[in-house]
Amino acid sequence: MTFNGLKISEVSAELGGERVLQSINFSLQEGNVLALLGRSGCGKSTLLKVIAGIVSPTGGQIFWNSVDISMTPAHKRGIGLMFQNNALFPHMSVHENIRFGLEMLSVPKAEANDRVVDLLELVDLKGFGSRTIDSLSGGESQRVALARVLAPEPKLVLLDEPFNALDRALRRTLVDQVFEILSAKKITSIHVTHEGDEASLFSDSILIIENGQIINEGTFAEIIDLPVNVLSADLLGLRTVWAPDAEFRNQKWSLLTPWGSIECGGSQSDRYQLLLRPDHVQISNDGLEAIVTKVFYAAGQKYIDCRVGNIKNLTVLVDTNISIGESICLSVDLDSIEVLTA
Amino acid sequence: MNSRVFTRSNRANLIAILSVLTFYIIFFFYPIGKILSVGFTLSSFEEAFTSVSLRKALWFTIWQATISSALSVVIGLCISSVFVKSEFRFKRFLEGLTFIPFVMPTVVVASAFISVNELLKLDGTPLNLQGSALGIIVAHIFFNTSIVVRTLTSTWPMIDFESEQAAQTLGASKLRIFFQITLPQLKSGLMSAASLAFLFTFTSFGVILILGGLGKATIETEIWRYATQRTEFETAAVLGIVQLLVVVAMLTINNKFLTTDNINTNLRSKVQYAHSVSKFRKLVNSIFILGFFGFPFLVLLERSLSTPTGHSFAYYKQLLWENSDERFAIFGTRKAILNSLIWGSLAMVIATVVGLIAAYLLTNKSKSISLFSGIFLLLPLGVSGVLLGFGILISLNTGYFDFRSEWWIIPVAQGLLGVGIVARISSNAIKKIDPNIRHAASTLGASSFLIWRRIDCPIISKAVIAGSAFSFALALGEFGATSFLVRPQRPTIPTTIFNLLGRPGSSTFGQAMALSVILAVITWLVVSLLDRSGSLSTNDF
Amino acid sequence: MKFIQNLLKFTVLTALILFTLASCSNNSSEVSENQKSQSCLDDSGLSKFELTDQSKNSVRGESIDLVVYDAFLAPEGAFERFTDETGITVNILTTADTGTMVSQAVLTSGDPVGDVMFGIDNTFLCRALNNDVFLPYMPSTWNQLLDPLKLDRIGRVTPVNYGDICINYWKGHFEVPPTSIADLTNSRFSSEIVTQNPETSAPGMGFLLASIATFGDDWEDFWRELRANDIAIRSGWSEAYYEDFYSKERNIVTSYATSPVAEYIFADPPVESPPTAIIADSCFRSVEFTGILRGTDSPAASALLVDFLTSVYFQELIPETNFVLPANENAQLPEVFNLFLEKVPNAVLISPDLIDTNRNIWTERWTELVLR
């Protein structure tokens, strides 16, 4: 049975002599959105370029709808790529930029022009056709780039953090708009981002990459539920993660928390950190003493940071009036503390 | 990941490589190779270097080039420091003025300094510029200061001014800051400019021949003398080999210090400079530039109008409409002007076409193609006209390849000399293009060749036009190669000026000055009209 | 390190390519290889050109180029008369000095820049003959030409005039004028002398040869002293004579024995006798030739021109325009020459072969001594 969608098999890549991607394997169902998360320099841009065909991998294969496209040159793959800096053609007008892909497909001029006009309307840039590239604002360039990518009706669109240069509000609007269009057209897409929350909005699945390797994959909900490693937790904004004092005894690690020690198996070379979510911490009189160091809000919810035991900043979800410097007592159910690999 | 299929892109690559290589092999590598093979015998080396006058010529070549380039660097530094650190009304004009000498033909500059010598009656004084080492060095500084100024005005603003400010807050004096903070950061730009200046002064021909006269000889003029006057080709070839070695060495050094990645030009506000420039310095700078770079042209103009019966356009009339003194019938100056314009245009076309193809190869996706091109295609950049002319003279002279008497060999040689420049300017402009734009085009379906045609070419068109303009100017004023290949019935403006200067009489002298003025004006017009954006930065050489 | 490795690899590769390319074509017929074992005046096996009546008529309307050196003056109306007689138009192609003219002919041997050359002299003769520059042709006037001047017996070149290269000076300028060239090293004549570069100029070469003949191996010392005496050097005769000598900046110049006659003729206001004189003791006998350039497209028209140049009509015009003596013994000298031409008793004669063999060595040495 053929698989509809993108399949990456054992892909490795090198840049400037250095290993950038190591045996990457994943699949993406046609029509779905994949979010690629990772720190800078982890290889996510390179992965996109390999998929697009701009960079040649040193090993592995790329399949689309079960057809091996690894040998197909970039300009024949029909894969769209959106760049961080938009990379619009400076010497062409908006209209010509968008029309470029259609020219490459030898679409007759009249038809191409009509499609361009439709696309401009789609991205809310009606009438912008004759504008020059340097006269556009950040958001406008973004949308021209989107229109340009969509024009040749690619089967797969790769987005390499294209919204980075925009302010928060604009970014939010554009992200919504882009993914609305992509899903309406049932276009498969991979979105590189380092904003975990954004990923949660639109992605069907997530891939977390570190040092050229996949360290976590699944749906957003799955990873939030079970981050497994520290990096995933960091990228998804989970708090509080800290490195506890640890002892290795009898082939087991003993991780020391202010509320007791947690045991977990493993070898001596393994390292572990702990995750304690803000809503798993209760303020109760028979808890441990803690000093409030910060009070802040996130998405409208009130949180405090405390210093307790050897944890410098433990975040707690609160709903009462607490001020900085106050001394409170916190109790925690040891079972709710999660162990993450580091 | 090599696709062996003959895709359209691969075909384009192949055609490009073959056409460029054929052109290069016939008109460049074969002539130069001939020089090497003729000169590379032990006996000829021995013969050449037992000659005292040749050893003296070599020594003179070296020391005048060293002093000329060193002084050009120093003067260029002084001038640039004012340009870079201040803004004033006529700055652009003065900057342009310092650049004009560089595009001027050597015969024009030589004529200008001869006219200065005439006007100020310096003959016989210690300041005599004609037939003296002083004159040669001054003329060389005139040419090469602009290289230094151009390099510095583009690289200086980019060095870390904050380090200068830090030094200032730590108590360092102006001088200290300059020598210990600024200068080390300018080193690579200076070395690149200095190596170019050395190369140009080492291979200088027109200036030495015309301004230096009989008593001053360099390797370049000796190659010419041995080849055309004595027909002793082996000795000339030995000298040619010495020349080539110096060229290769200087190009290598220049390449090492080249600052190619100037994608971000941060325009620093003047407030950030550590010290501002005093009005006095600005004034001195402006006067010096006007005097040193402007005055010789003014004198040239004046001398061309100064007849025994007062100032008039008599010499221009004689040049263009009459054949003056019967005694010295010059072969048609009108013909010379026509030839120069036509051949210059032809050379420009050749330089642009071949140069663009070369640039395509230089920036090719395939690493091996671009590396190979980088080594071989830029060689004509440093080879002098004399070397090329000599090579063609002794190689393309038999059977099917007897090209040296054809009229078109001169524009071809001139074009070849310009190919390197167009290739370099174009490839630098291409490198400045954000690579993502090409990636975008690629993912939108454009093949390698289409990317080149639809993306690279339009974007670099301004730079290419500037390069073409420069190659036209180069061809117009070309004297070295032409002096080997020219036939009396097909003169060019530079050879006519040279002939006029070689004959006695105020009339021929005046006509020589007038023709020089005409050549200077045409050159200046072409370059300034086509190089609007001022993109002829010396980083591009 | 990697950079240097690459540079080395590249250099070796390039050198190999260039070498093989060029060595393939290196044949032994390089222009600069002169056969020095034989005399240049020997027959080199070129076939003579014969002028037929048929060809004389077929060349009407043709146009040919006469290659001359810069000081050449066309006698007024002479070439017009030639056109009237033959229907052939002559274009005068002025090059620079004799040396440059001959070098150019050597470099373009077989594919010449013009059709006929006028003015190659005996010092440059062998160089041209060794490179087969000329097409042998004996003009109809051959038997009228003075025998000693026919240095080339085969007719590759035809003698057209002769003269003596002597040191000239302004009579009025010196209380005690120089009487021999040895005098020239005297400090009285410091900064007074101008001569020409023997590499390119015929009179310049003449003076050098005269000094070699006079001083033998000590000629180098002679020139060292001349240099110490601030002798000026110009590329060609015109420059030296018309700029330095006329302006009286220099009062002693290398020129011809006939130059004083010219000065007498052109003196304004008129004078009773020539204002300049010559040093007659070390003059060099110069002979000038004309010849058809091998490879010309118009050999017949060129032949007619050579006939004309050696005809009595033209030969009688030569003395008063170019101030040398006619080679045709039937040509009459103008009276003024008979009056004022100073006799040169022992002009230096050196065979063209000897000159050719040593020319390069002598000029190189001279350049070292005087110019560098």
C-alpha cells in the first residue's frame, strides 16, 4: 500500500565538513502540518533544505507518495520553501515575483496573470501587483512570499521561521492566515519554529531536533504530557525544570528533592533533571518553607517564583494575593515530579 | 548525487566552459605559453642576466615600483582619512576626482605631465619630470593613489569604531589610536591595494616609455625594445617570464587579502567617529586633491590650446581637418579616432560577453567548476598588454593561426585584457546576492541556467555595465599590446599620440596634447555616464 | 598549508599545459635565428621579379604604399608626375626612424605593411636581407647606378642615394671648433653635443661605427667620456637636428656632410656661405636603398615605382629635398652642392655583414655605457 505523504528515511547531511543531520527518520501524512522545533544550529534549516533539494544529503532517501525523489533536482520537486528573510526578487515587481513559479511551469501568460491576481486577493494584497519589493512592509512582504510559494501549487510547503522578523500581533495574524490557507488547500507543510505555543496552534505533529538528531516526536498533546527529555520541556516552555543533587548507588540514581528522594534506574553516565509543573505545587501549612522571589502573569494567569530548598526558581500557580519576599509553605506529591533525561 | 543526464543546465555549463576555454587557449594561454617555451632555456637566462643594462633595468623596475606604491599608500591613507571621517559639500566631486586618473589612458597621463613640465619650465631643474625617475614616480602615484582611496573608503567605515572609542576612553592619543587600533584593522585592505599598486607600477609601460624616455628602462619597456627593435625574442621572453612571476606573486598576495564579503554596509553616523576632522585638514586635503589630480589635466588642456599665435583651437583643427606640416605626414588622425572608437566598442563587447560567461562559471554551483575557473579565468587580470602583445606576435604567426596581422587581433587582445575585470566585477556582484533568493528561484522551478538568466543577470546589470564601461576605457587607452600589433595604416589614438610626441616641432606637440585631451574627454564621458552607481570599487579587481 | 599546496599544484599544472602547447609549435625558423655563417649578401634563392610590358599597362589605377622613415621629404610634384605617367597612386607611409622601420619590416616579412620601402641603409641592410624582407628586382636603371653602391648584387635592394654621416656644428658658435671626433671629449664641448640612438637611428649608428673604426677597442672609453661630457641622446635625426640643434641648445649634432649645404639654401636672411660645418675626419659612408617588399599584392606597380625612384628625374630632385647624393651617375648635382659640399677624404666603410654580426653587441654595450 502506498503511503500518501512525505517519508524521510535515514537522511544524513554535512555542511562544511561537519555532520549536521544524523539518520533522520519520520513520516508526514499528506495534508498534515508538522512543526519542527529545536535550538539554533540544531539542523532544522538544513533538514528543510535537504527536503527541498537545495542541499544534497550524504545518505538516506526522501519519498513523496512512495516515490523516491532523492535524485530529483530541486527545481523539479515541486516543493515550496519560505525563507526567514522572504528572499523576494528585488528586481521584479510584486506581480512578477508571484508569477515567477508559473513562468517556470510554462503556464500561458494570460492564465498566469489571472492566477496572480487571485492569489493577491487571497493574501489580502489586492492591487499590490505593480508595487516594488522595497516599498513593502514586513507583513506585506511576508504575504507576497506566501503568494509566491503557493502560485505553482506545490504539494509540500516548507516554512523556515518566516515570521521571525514580525512583531507579536502581526505574527499571530499572519500565522493564522497562512495556516488557514494551507489547510483550505490541503497542502502538506513543515513549519520550523522555536515558539512552542505557536506549534500547538496548528501542528498535527511535532518533531524536536537536537544536534542533528530527532529527540522527540508525537503530537503536541503527547509531548506536553510526556516530555521525556529536558530540551523538549524547555522548548515547550514547561516549568519548572531543575537539576537536582544526585547520588548513584546500587546501580540506581537517587535524585534528591526538598520533599524526598526519587529513585530511577540507569547507568552511571546518564544524567537526569526533574520537572515539577506549577499546578502540582500546593500552598499548605504542612509544606516546606519557601520565599517568594517573583510575582508575574502569563496568559492572564498569576504565578509566583519561589526559592525552596535547593531549587532557585520554582514556579507555582496561585490565585491569591501574595507579595515578593513573603514566606509561604509548599507541599508537593512526590509522584507528580517527573524525571527527564538531560 | 551527480546527475549524468545531459540536462539543459549541464548543457549550458558545457557550452560555457568550452567557449570560454577556447577563447582563452587561443588568445591567452597559447601566446603566454609561447613566451615561456621560448624563454625557458638556460642559455637565454644566462645571456639575459649577464647584461648589465638588463640588470639595471630590473633593479630600476623594482625600486620605482616599491617607492611608487608605498607613497601611493601613504598619500591614499591621508586622503581617505578625511573622506571617511567627515562629510562636506564637495566630497563626492573630490572623490570622483581621485578616481579619474585610474581610468585614464597612460598616454594621456604621460602627456599631461609632459605639458606640466613644459608650462612650468621644469626642464633642467631638480623637479624635472621628463626623463627622470621623479617624473615616473609622480605619475605612478597619480594613477595608483585612487586604488588605495577606493579600497579604504569602502573598508574603513566597516572597522570597529567602538574599539577606537574604547581606546580613547582609556587615554590613548590620536596617533596611538591610529597606529595601534585603526591601522591593524585596515591592514588587509591596505595590503590588497598595495599589491595591486605594485603590480601596476611594475608593469607600467606607457608612462615609462613616454615620460621616462630613452634613459629610463624597466622590464616592460625592455621586453618591447628587445622584441620590436632588436628582434631578440629569447631575451625578451626571459624578461617576460620574470614579469609573469611577479604578476602571479602579486595576484596571489592580492587574492589573500581581498575582502569579498561586504554584504552589510552599515552606514555609520558621523557622530560615532572617535575624532572629527578639523576644517584645516579638510581644506588642505581638498587643495591637494584639486592640485595634484586636477592641475595636470588643466595644464594639458591649456597646452593643447596654446599656439605660437595665442590661445586657439588651431591644433584641434589640424588634427581633425588638415594634415599639418607636410614634412611630417601623420597617417590620418581621423582614422585613428575612428579605429579606436570602433575597436574599443568591439573590445568592450568581447570583454563583456566572455566576462559574463566567465562570471557564470566562477560562481557556479559546482565546486570544481568554480574553483577551476577562479584559478584560470582571472589570470588575464594581471598580465600586461606588453606581455600579451609580445606573446601574440611570436605565436599567432603561422599558417591557419596567423592572426597577428589581422585587424581584429587588436580588439581581441584589448578585449581579453578587459575580460578579467568584467568577470571579477560581475562575480563579486553575484556573490553579494542573498543566496536565499537563488534557493527561492530554484524551489519555484528555475534550473541553474534560468537562475542565471532571470535572477543573477538582471540584478548585477548595473555592475556589469560599469565593468563594460571600464573595459571600453581600457581598450581606448590601451598602448602596450597595441604597440606590438599595430600597423601604420590602422593606427589607434594612443599610438598616434606616441608618434606625434616623438616628432619635433610645436605643431606636432600641440596636436599630441590636443589628441590627448580628446582621448581623456571620451574616456571620462564613457566611464562617468555608465558608472552612475560608482560601483567600480577596487575591491572588485 | 592547504593554500600553498593548491598553489603549487596549480602552478605545476599550468606550466605543463603551457609548455606542451607552445613547444609543439617551436620550429627552427624563428625570426631571430640569423644564419651568421654566411654573408647576408649571398643569394638566398628568392626568385627575381620581371616586369613585363603587359603588366605595365595592367596596373593603371592601382594604389601602392611607399614606406619611408620620418625625415623623408617627398619632392614637390614628383609623385604626381609618377601618377601621370603610370596611372599609379602612391601613398607615403611614414614610420619612425630607420631602425623602427626596418624592425617592423622584419617582423612582418612576407606580409608587409606597404609595397615599397625607401630609405633602408647599409647598416640595417643585412638584417632585412637575412629575413627575406625584399623581393629581388633589378630596375631598368640598374646600369646607370654607381657601382660601389650596389652592395646587393642580386637586386633585392637598389641603391637610391648615398651620403656621409658626419658631425656638424654651428660655425659661429665656437672660437676653436672641433677638428676631429676625439676633440669632442674636450670639456670646451661639454653639454654641446647631441646625437641619436644607434639602435634606431641610421646617423646615430653611423657615428657609433665611425667611432669604433677610429678608436678600435677603446671606443667604449670614448663614449664614457662623451657621457661624462653631457652628450644628449635623441631617438631620431629629426628630433636632434630640428629641436636641439636648430634651437642652438646644442651646437654639435650628428648629421650629413650635405647638411651645411641645406643650411646655406634655407638661410633666412641669405648668407654667403654655409653657417654650419662638418668634422671631416671620421665620417661614415651611408648608402640608402629602395626595394619591393616581399609579399606585396602589387609587384608590378611597385617595380615601376622603383624604376621611377632611380630615374634621373627623381634622382636630381633628391639632393635639394633630402640632402643626400644621387645614386644614378647620370643625375646632375645642383651647382650649390658643387660649390659648398665639403669633401670627405676617408669616409669609413664597413661591410654590412660585419655590422650585422656585431650590431646587437655594440648597441647593447652602447646602451649600457651611455643610456643607463
